[in-house]
Amino acid sequence: METVSGNLASALRIEPGITAIIGSGGKSTLLKTLGLELMRAGGRVLLCTTTHMLPVAGVPWDGSNRRLDAAPWKPGASHVPGCTCEACAGMSRGSICQAGVLDPETGKLSAPAEPLGGLAQRFDYVLAEADGSKRLPLKAHAAWEPVIPAGTANVVWVVGASGLSKPINEAVHRPELFCERCGCELTDIATPERVAQVLNAEMQALKLSTARVVLNQVDTLSDPTMTDRFEAALGRPLIASSLK
């Protein structure tokens, strides 16, 4: 197990192309964290979703000349220096923006109008939030989930440690499916072993054995041995983090 507080892109071995971020317990935060790391390393980065997500604060939106949020850059600026969206000139190194169709009723972005494969020809890194979890730390996947785009180079599977030791019906999105996959009841505890059992079953079913696993929110654990128990039950290395 590797505990990481910085340089997650390196720890997760993120390669150029499309990266799909799936699971629960910190996908949006990881999306922005990886995007900024890759931008600061000189990459041209696009953030987007294949489902629905709230716009990423502080990152210009391809499709509007207004800022969705000014921080952490200078308030009033239309875009960050070197942004590669259509409103900006050139393809400068070290740039970031986000794309998608904004729903004015929900305030969320859906998938970009242009296929991600095409976008990946114009950006070094296309980071896509490719899953939903209803803001719960754990989840089980329905048959149509996750929505991983064709040609994806990297898959990062996020698990929220804050759900460990909580009742399944309180901590898990799609708890009935979770219980089917580990043979337990809705009121049982989401132990590290049960979460690992479900994750392994889904990795096999989805053919995602090469996905890199991030156990986020480890700072919320009252029992730090749960991290080691989860990794042992999972049977593969994982990255531990406490992204906010």
C-alpha cells in the first residue's frame, strides 16, 4: 500500500489519453487534483464526464466565456493563461479547461458534444468522471455502469473509506446489488472484507483487472488497520489518500 498526499498522477501512473474515474467517495476531487497536477507538469488537460457532474470550480468551461468560479485564479479573468478551449488561441503547454453541456436546471454538466476520442487528439489528457454514486462513499454497479469511453487508457477506481464500518444501507449506493454480491443483509456492516469482495467481483465481471484502486478518506478511519484489511482482502496494491 502507498499513502499519497501529493503527486497522485505519478503514483497512479496516468498515461496520456483518456482516463476514466469510477467508483465513489471522491471522484470529482480526484478529477480536479489529477488535472491540476498534469497541467502543472506541462500537460494540456481536459476535464469532463460521461454521465453528469457539477462543474469543477476554478476551471474554465469550453462553451462559455464566463467563469464558473474564479478561484484559485484571478477574479474577472475569462480563462486561465494557456487554456486550450475553443475560446482561447493556441495549444499552449500547461493548460486546463472543462467541456460538457450545462443543464441550467440542475447546474450539472453532461458529456461533451464532441466524442472523447476526438478530444483526446487535441489534448494530452482527457480526464472523465465516468460513474455516479449519489454522494455516498461506497457503491455497487448496475448493468449499465460505469460509462467508460472507448479507447480509455487508464481506469482509476475510487473507494470511500468513510463507508467502512457503517451499515450497508447507509453507506452504499445500490445496496441491494452490493448485498447480492457478498451474501449479506442491508443492515449488515460494510466491512473492508465485504467491500473488497464486491470490488473484486465487479472487476472480474467488467474486465477491469488493470484498474488502479484509490482508497480515499483514510483520515476518517477510527481504526487505521481497516486500510490494511481492505488491501489484504483485495489482494492487490492500492493507493491510500485523504483528498478533500
